[in-house]
Amino acid sequence: MKVTIEIDCTPEEARAFMGMPDVRPLQEEIMADMRKRMLEATKAFEPEQVLKTWMGASGESMEQMMKFWGQMAGAQRKEQG
């Protein structure tokens, strides 16, 4: 014997029926806090400082990176040739 029961209800109704808490207010509060923090972080964003952090204070890091990619391209040409 096989019995099938179909229940048509909204997620809110199912949550209440199963005794689960409504976490929507908590989610909204967390999202608002995250939004506020992200907006504050973008105000303090300075592209020049980010590049200095990534590339170092001098141009040496950039030169080293260009040399590295040049060597990689040269090695690939040797393999193909």
C-alpha cells in the first residue's frame, strides 16, 4: 500500500508548522551590517596604496615580474620550436 500526501503551503507556514524560528530579521540585520562595513571599506580604498602593497614600494617588483613572464614566454617558444 502506498499513500501520498501533498501539502500546499508557503515557506512561512511550513516553518511555523514545524516549529522552526523565523530568522529573516536576523538575516536582514546581518546583511545591513555587512553592507555598512563594505561601504566604509570602499571609502578608505586607495588604488595607489593597493598597488604599492602588491608591487612593493619600488619598481623592482614590477621588473622582476616582467622578467619572469619573459622567461616563461621564452621557455614556451623553445618547447614549440
